[in-house]
Amino acid sequence: AQKITQTQPGMFVQEKEAVTLDCTYDTSDQSYGLFWYKQPSSGEMIFLIYQGSYDEQNATEGRYSLNFQKARKSANLVISASQLGDSAMYFCAMREGYSSASKIIFGSGTRLSIRP
Amino acid sequence: SQTIHQWPATLVQPVGSPLSLECTVEGTSNPNLYWYRQAAGRGLQLLFYSVGIGQISSEVPQNLSASRPQDRQFILSSKKLLLSDSGFYLCAWSAGQGVNTIYFGEGSWLTVV
């Protein structure tokens, strides 16, 4: 069963607009973590933001925020005031469990394109 | 500071040939190590992960194997490559419990012809 689902294969957004990238997950663990990574065309993986399952506040990092809705099992990434440099693939990922042996799995990604 | 390197960056291999991709981490001890594969324009598929020397968990049964001969070295191998093995291979590491970041290498582009 797919654990991480990103339902938007591609999105086009006008520069300076806010954008929300969807991510839903499935786990029976009470302790887990959720990540977002950005992958430009160069292929490098850039860490954006992390949310722990016990964190009560939504995580924020600059223009990035994670809209964490635990009951709905969703962890959407919100990018405010989008820029041309935000054009990239975006991946949601989950660490299931808390131990050091917990593996980290990724979704299929969303390709975001920012229009000038 | 911690760094991760993997090589080679690019390789073109004929079908049926062997493969060896290497990844090393510096500046940390006993890291968790991961190999992911990304088909063109697709998501990251977890292939192997390791929590210690000689401890390898395989996620996808296939003609690939992984080894961890040293604490900070992770090797991805194949005895005979298939066309479907083409893709972008990423090594990554994390540390400790409750991991809140994993760090990726530069990636290796493999084209099987």
C-alpha cells in the first residue's frame, strides 16, 4: 500500500502567488516525521522543512510552511510569494516510527513551474 | 561538518555488465545509510537501507545488492544490469533516532544501453 501520496503530478503558478502542494500519508505509528524536499533540474535534493507527529505547531522555514492536519493525515507544503527559482520537483517524505532503524520513504513528487 | 560523496557521477553501461556505485560519509559515525533510485521524472524509490556495518535491509527484490563494508561506506552493486536499471541513484545518510533530516549525495546517473 502506498504510504505517501502526492496527487498533483504538475502545477503551474504565477510568480508571487502562494502555492500549496498536497501530501497525504498512511501510518499506524504514533511517532513519525514528515519532510519536504526540493529537487531542481540539477538533481540535488534540498531539504526544506520537517514536521514531527507530536509537534503541535505547524513548521515554518522562511517562505515555506507545512500545513499539518493529523486527523486527515495530510502534510501540505505552502510556499508563499512564489519565485521563478521555486520551479522544481517537490517531494514529500515520511519517517515511520522513531527508532534509528526507521526507514524514510518518498512520494512520487509534484513538478512545480512558476510563470513570470 | 558532515559530508557525503558518491561516485561515479555519470556512467553508461551495456546490458549484462556489472555495476558498482560507491558512497562515503565523513564527519559522523554510525550513520543510517540509504540507496534510492529515481526513474526519469519520477519519485524516489527506496532500494536499501542500513543501520550498521553488515546490516542491510532490502526494499525491492531485484538484481541489485548493497553492502556496507565499513561504517561510513555504502556500495550498490549488480552482477548483470538490465535496461530497467537505468535511472538516477541517490545515496543518503541520517543520524540517530527521530531523524528530522536526511542528507543526500550528488547522485549518479546510470544509463543502461
